[in-house]
Amino acid sequence: MRQTGSPIRREASQGATLKGLGLGKIGRERELEDTPAIRGMVRKVRHMVEIVGEEAAK
């Protein structure tokens, strides 16, 4: 997963969700386990992240 958007001028909870995902700066990437909790977090900030790698192919 790669962060593509900034949490500036967004709800504070969205910035906290990005930090929980291990992101925080545009362009930062993390490989995360596919769990319901992670999917929920990604859904909350889907406008600021993109899925890259093998998971994007599914």
C-alpha cells in the first residue's frame, strides 16, 4: 500500500488511521497483512492510499 494523499485539512481520525497503518508521508509504502481490521482502516482512508504489488492484481 502506498500513501498518495495528505491528511492535512482532513478529519483528525483519518490522520490517526494513516499512522495506524504505518503511513504518514506521501509516497511512503507498507506491506500489511490482509485482515478485516486492516481492510476497515484502508476503507476509511481509501481516497489517500493506493494498493500496489500482488494484492492489486486480485
